[in-house]
Amino acid sequence: MAEWLRIFKEQLIHTPLIQWLGVFFGVAEVLLARYNKVALYPCGIISILITMFVLYEAGLYAEILLNIYYLVMSVYGWYYWLRKGSSEKVLITTCSMSDWLIVAGLLLLGTPFLYQILIHYTDSTVPLWDTAVSVTAWAGMWLLAKRKIENWLLLNISNALAIPLYVHKNLMLYAILTLFLFIVAIFGYLAWKRKISSQIMQPQ
């Protein structure tokens, strides 16, 4: 325990300011998503751009590809949420069968695709684990963009896999951040569930 605390303290001391900014906007994004605010997207985009710079500096080029996907989905989600203007907002809904088929496609096609990239073009020591974290996040981000409540479930599967991965890599700060995101996602799911109930009660 003492050794874990020492490593965590050292990471805090030596973490560059730009990484703190990336974490700040990442936390802001998930909190805004928890309260169903479209401002989650500009905060997310800022966080993604900072993270891509940090990953480039660290030479983690495969992870940059994942963040490019996040960037595209964030821009799409921002547009999708606002496309009807303030008079006709996009409602929170549950996944249809076609939505689940797309999720299944993302998982079944994304897993071998990313895994092959990691084993052939990077020096990743945990390619399958890293792939599992990433593809579930891909699916979750797509559902978030479509304003589907199940996005929280997919994102939390990704978070649950990512926490021990970060601990394994001695990235204690990011493990704690991801644990925070995991907890927020639980409350986000419950809040969106209440929102769906209120939408049903409202007259059309």
C-alpha cells in the first residue's frame, strides 16, 4: 500500500500541466453528459485534441487512431444533438434491434482490426486487453452520439476493463480517473433513465 501511494504521489508531482488540462476537460465532458448537456461535446473535443498531442509525444501512435475516432464521433454527436434546433431536441431513447446490430458489428469487426494493428505496428505488451478497452469504448461513443441510454453500459464495460489495465501499467492517476468516470457513468445511466420516464409522461 505504501509503495502504491509513493508511485501515485510521484505521478502527481511529475504530471505535466497539459495532461492535467486534458483530464480536466475529460471530467467536464462526462459530468456534462451526466446532466444531458450538449456542452459535453466541445469539452470532449478539447480533451481529445490535448490527449492526441500527449500520445504523440509518448509515441503511442495506435492510440492516436482511437482518439481520431473519438474526435469524429464527438463532432458527429454535437451536430446530431443540435441538428433540429432548440425547438425539437433529440430525445434520449433505448437501443433498437438495428442499433444493437451496429454495436455488434463494431465489436466483431473492430476487435480483429485494432488487435492486428497493435500486434503488427506497435510494441504493445497487452494488445488484446487494450483492444477490448478500445472497441467497447467505440461502441459506447456511437451510442452516446445517438443519445441512446445504453451508451453508459458500453462505456462502463470499457472503464471496468481499463482500470486494472492502468494499474498493470502503473498509471495510477488514470486508474483513479477512470474509476471516477465509472461511478459517474452509473449515475448518468440512472439520470437518463429518469429522463426517459419523464419524456413518456410529457404530452406529445
